[in-house]
Amino acid sequence: MAAHTDRAFDAEELRAVVAQALELPVEEVTDDARFKEDLEVDSLISLEIAVRVEERYGVKIDESRLAEIGSFRLVRELIAAELNGASAT
């Protein structure tokens, strides 16, 4: 899948990307559902999400931030910060 060139993203499209990585229905990927606690997914899922996000949006999530990928809201905020040129560190 090609990365976005307009450096914008749609939250619902991102939700679908994350749901696919989690192998869950989109409706289970809510802003506040915690991936490890609520959805009981493997800890490697943050890496899978990061890879899919980079493939789709061209946004690389630094390895030091992978532990922060604990909910859809956090994934969305990290990407928005990167796409808006804000520092994600």
C-alpha cells in the first residue's frame, strides 16, 4: 500500500489499519480500549501497528515510542503530531 502524499489521514481509515493489525473488528478498536489490557493482544502488536502505519502513512514511529502504543487514541495522536510537523519525542 502506498503512503499518503498529502500527509493527511482519516481517523476511520486509521482505525481500519489498526483493526487489521490487531485482527479485530473495527468496532472493537475504540479510542479508549487499551490494546494489552482490554483487548488482550500480544505485546508484539505495537510493532505490527507501527509497521502498518509506516507503510500506509509514511510515518515512522520511533522504537522508543512503541511502548506508548497502547490504545487507538495514542496511535492517532502520535501520527497526527508527526504529520503536523510537531515533535513526537
